[in-house]
Amino acid sequence: MKYFIDHEKKKVHHSQHAGDQCEFSNTAIENREFTTNITYVERLILQENYAKCSYCREVLISLN
């Protein structure tokens, strides 16, 4: 899975579902990152206090 990381707001998004509802449009390009490295994403969440985007998470759950 591909993740979109908003370093300014400290949020992790599922790139496939990220959109206007996620409110990252004001984040500067240099504070955005894409990755498929789940270990890196988990470290950001567990050790750096990043949060999973509630919108992306909600969409992902509703698709299952």
C-alpha cells in the first residue's frame, strides 16, 4: 500500500483515498512525502506521534 505523509500536520494518509477532505492542500510540497515502507509509517505513528487520517481510514474500512 502507498502512503502519503503530511509532515506539517503529522498525518498519515492512504494515497489512494487522500483527497480534499484530508485538508492537506495548504501543506507545502517540501513537507509532503510518499512511501510504501510500512515499517517507516509505523515508526512515525508509534514514536513520532503521527496520526492516521480519520477520513482515509474511514474510506478504507468501508471498502472492506
